[in-house]
Amino acid sequence: ACSVPTISMGELMENVAGGIDTYSIRQPLGVVAGICPFNFPAMVPLWMYPLACAVGNTFVLKPSEQDPGASLMLAEMAMEAGLPKGVLNIVHGQHDIVNAICDHQDIRAISFVGGDGAGKHVYSRGTAAGKRVQSNMGAKNHAVVLPDAQVEATVSALTGAFAGAAGQRCMAISAAVFVGDAYDAFIDKIADKATGLKVSGGLEPGCDVGPMISPKAQERAEGLIAKGIEEGAVCVLDGRGYKPEGYEKGNFLAPTVLKDITPDMTCYKEEIFGPVLCCLKANSLQ
């Protein structure tokens, strides 16, 4: 945002053809909006409104209804820093507010970060109303582990990737494909490493895994684990039912490792948004 005066300059090219010059100018759209997810309630808004405002737009921010407080803190700091009233606006709500943003004729563009279902809805409804829409949706990331992988480094990387932020982030590795014969040895080491992670409220010293965002999120993840076991997966490490001391009524799912996963299993086809690693075996890279 600080470099906007340079990167928002237009361009002029003289004589691109006989007697023809071309030029481009960059102008603000007007009112733009951002619809943000729960898992990074400060970072994702900061991807959006500083740039939008710096190039001359006003911004309507709809934070997740599950943790709206961070956006209010950001807005307070923006006003303290001198941002004029009305430039950054916060609206709260769920589906009705999202639809209102998509439909409002004065909003010219929308940035969305979140799950697939909501993202497809925002994209289709927003573009149908003539808006520019960028929709950054959910992810099911894979790691492919080759036979010559360095064991300890791989185990540490995979454990942090699937369990960090309680697995509730688009960067999480939810599926690991092991090529060759080291399958069981790798999985046992990952389970051992994950067993040593501290699950707690999130602010305690040494905490590695915090709570799920809601009871609904916890129930969904536990349901997909149960479905995977029902369909033939082997549960190497079961984190269901974990109750950290002092948080017995919290929404906790400890790190969970499933092996003997096949691509047709429900727990593989659907994204488990939680600290769960689905392990698959491949005999070769093919």
C-alpha cells in the first residue's frame, strides 16, 4: 500500500503504429467490498482494504460472524491513524448480508476468501450483478513423500502442516501420498510426533493446537473421521473426545492420523477442516 504511488501509475507508449499512441490510466472503481473467513480475521482484511483505500476506493468489510472482533480493532486503528470516516465500513451478518453485498448496485467489486460453497455463490451472484469478483476458495492440499525423503524433516514438516492452526487453514496438508515401502514407518513417526503436540486454549505457553472454531465444525470433522473408519480406514491416532484441562466444554479435536485411505472414501473426497491427516500409499509415482 505504501508503494501505491509508483505501482498505480499509468503508461504511455508513443507511435505503437503509424500515428498511433496508446495510454492507460488507473482510476478507482468507487465502492468495493471484502468478505473474509474466520481463520485469519486480521490478516485477510489487511490483504484487502489497505490497497483498496490507497488507490482511492471506499471499502465495505464483512468479517466472519464467528470472530468479528479483530475487524473492529483494525477499524479503530485505521480511524486513529487518520482514515476519514466512511472510507472503511464494517457490516456484520451471515447469508443475508453476503447477498446484499453481491446485489447492491453501488458496490463495484468483491474480494472473497473462504470455503468452496460460499465462494461459488459469491462469484456467481456477484458477477451476475455485473461486479468484478475474485474468489479465493477452499483447498485440499497434498504432500507426495518419495522414498528418498529425509525422514525427520519430513515428519516434522507434515505434522506442523496438518495440525497447525488446528488444521483450519487453506495451507493445511490434509492428504499425504507415500510412494514406496516406507509407508508404515513414516506414519508411525508422524503419529508419535503429533501425540507430543500440546492441545489447549491457544494462548498458553507451548500450545501447538488450539480449539475448533465452533461445535458444528468439530462435529463435522469428527463425523468425517468416523465415516472414514466405517469405510475401511485405519485410525492410527484418534483425537476425538479430547478435553484439555480447564477447557472441558471447548470444541477440541486433537491431531488425528488415518491410514489405508483410498480416493473413493468420503473423508478423502470431502475437505476435513481440522487437524486430520489422511495417508495414502502409492507403489510408484504413476
